[in-house]
Amino acid sequence: MSTNLSEQEILRREALQNIRNLGINPYTAEAYQITTNAQDILQNFLDQPEKFQEVQVAGRIMSRRIM
């Protein structure tokens, strides 16, 4: 099955290959020290702000603004 790529897709793939040819990983993810998760933050700090501490979480955080 062949795929017809648009000119933009072809250019993007060429640019990606050029980056790889330079020995660069275009999709690197640096090591990130995760110290907690969102559920723990809600359980431990929402009702007890005096226990607040600096934490590191990973992932997408979504919030709602309720007015």
C-alpha cells in the first residue's frame, strides 16, 4: 500500500532525517526525577496546605477554572 505524502510532509520527513544524520535524537526525553503523582498531591496537600512541599510530577496536568 503506497501513501501519497503532501509536499509539507515530505519536507518535514527530510528535515527529520537531516537531524538524525547529524547524530541528534530529535525525540529525546531527559531523565526526570518524579517524586509524587497528582493523586498524592490532592490527598496530602489540598486540605493541609501547611504540609506543602516542593514536588515533581510528570504528565499532563489539567485544571478547571470555576467562577
